[in-house]
Amino acid sequence: MFFYPVFHQFLPPISANFTAFLAGNDDMALGAIKALKEIGKLVPEDISVTGFDNSKIGDFFFRR
């Protein structure tokens, strides 16, 4: 989740201004979800997050 520190750094000033985040890949999406949860945002209720490379790691997180 190398993207997590970068996303977390910019998240507070922009978190009120968007309702969706399209990540470059699933790993980035997982980092974004972690950062969003840390500031109290609900995914997908408050902000939708998606990645699109269908990596295997995504199968183990946030399964409903």
C-alpha cells in the first residue's frame, strides 16, 4: 500500500470535495480506503473507491 502515505497527506483538505475516487490499480484503492476510514469516512456510503487491475490481493479485503 505504497499509495497510502501520499493519499493520507492530501486527504483532509480535499475529503469534503469529492464523492468518488478512481485509483490507478487495486493496491492504490486499498491504500485510499485505509486512509479514508482513518478520518471517519465510510466506503462506499460517503465516498466510492475503485481500482481496475483485478489483483488477487483485493479478494482478501472488504469482502461482503
